[in-house]
Amino acid sequence: MKAIEGRRRKAGRSHCGAGADPLDTADLKRTHVQASRRKTVMAANDEGFQGSPISGEVLFYQQPEPLDAERHKELGMKSSDRPFAFANKQHFVPLHVTEFGPAAVNYPIIFAGAERLPLAIMGLTAGENLYISEEGVFRPGAYIPAFIRRYPFVGAMDDANKRSVVCIDRKAPQWVSRAEADVMLFEDGQPSQFTKNCIEFCSQFDTDRAQTAFFIKLLIDNDLFEPREATYATFNADGTPGEPQKVSDFFAVSDAKLKALAPETLVELRDNGALQQIFTHIASLYGWEKIIAESVQRRLGADPAVVGRA
């Protein structure tokens, strides 16, 4: 049986860090770039490449285009101590199962949409991110999901040649000319070490995504999901309880269904690593209280008497 591996990620790397994939929830009316475990290439200047592989939309990416040695030979990136402004209005971020451990320290991990895709909750409502400032600075000590760290690079599927292609968001503000760049995409017509690292990062996307898909299939095949909602309690001016306010519908692993599994199934989930990730997900849901309380406090400008329930 295939094992699910959990790896601890470095939170300090802002670009081409340790790996995530372009999972998106159908609720946002977006499509996702397809990943593959096959060879990852730059593609646009590769002999087998025919046309752009990009179709649909991907969260954060405005103008994705295949990485090309000729087209991007004078393109570089300027370092920034505030690199995350592009994500400061996003209240959830797609997550890999291999990220559950470090992510659970900060965020509730939920499953959304018909495909039950895992998401890290970073805010209560659309337009709110409690972990990234308006200036683009991440909260110190908080885990930075790899979906954010990989920007402005992304992998896309070249269906004709059955391989993954590395692309960049050409509208990303980090791109500058050679004179201003701290690192270049290409040197003497070849990928720089920085670009090689990013290509490897996109290749890791494929592996992580495959593990995530395998994990989700296990949960679906064993009928472990149940619908949930996150609510918070309100209080009237006289201190009496008010009407609970619902903030989110989502899917989570059912404690009851998990307990009802046959012993041999539990052993299988334990041995392939899925059980550890399930428990991590369940424990992370207690983080709804923190998200709700902090969000309400920001809006009211005072310490609210609220308690979250997920």
C-alpha cells in the first residue's frame, strides 16, 4: 500500500520553497492547473512543445505563460521583505496532505467542494486574511502554505506530450529587468540556479498532489466525510445569548464514522500514514475559535464575547 508522507516545511522561504499544488475549490468558480507526476520541463523553448498549455484560471495568477529562455532572457526577480501582498485578501488557501502537520498549528484544515479538496482557513470572510498584512508581511512564526510560497511559478499540464510544464505569472510585481534584478531566470541561455530550484519545486508539486489525491480517495472510499458548519455565538446588549451566526459550510472527517471502521481498515490507514493526517485535520478544527474571535475583534475594535463552534 502506498504510504502518505508528511514533511516539515520551511516557513521562511518566500519563493520556490518546499512544495504545494494548485488545488482550487469549485465554490470559487475557478479551475485548476492540472499537475502530473511525469517529467517537468520549461516547455516553451522545448522541441516537443506546441502552444501554451494554460487553460482556465488559477488562484493568484493573472497572466500565466510558459517559461521560455528566449522570451525571458532579460527577466529577473527583485528580492522583497514584503512579498505576500498578492495573497492578503485571500481567506483560504489550498493545502497538501503533506502540509497538514505544520499548517494545523495555525489554521483550521477543512475539505470543500465535490472533490473534497483540503483548504487552510486564513480568514473568516472573502477579502480577509488574518495572517498577511496589507503591506504583504506574513505574521511571524505562522506557517506559510506552499501554495503561496510557489508564486509566481506554477506547473501546468502539456496534454499533447504528457508532461508537466513550468509557467510564470508575467504580471507578478516581482519581475524586473536585468539591471534591477537580484536573481535572473536565465544566464547564458541556460536556467539559473534559482530557476532550476523552481523547476524542481514544480516537480515536487506533482508528487505532493498525487499523495493528496490518494489521501482524499481513501477518505471517500471509506465514507468518512460529513458536512459541517462553523458558527459563532452572539450576545444581546443585555448579555443574553443571541442567535448563532453561521460563517462556513464545509466537509470534515466524522469521528463516529472513523470509530465505526473495521479494525483491519484502521490498521491499513495507520500503516499507510493516513490515520495520522486524519487526526491532525480533526485537531485543527479547534482553530475555528481563534479565527472567529480574531476576525470579530478586528471588526469591532474590542475584545468580543464570542465562542466559535465548528
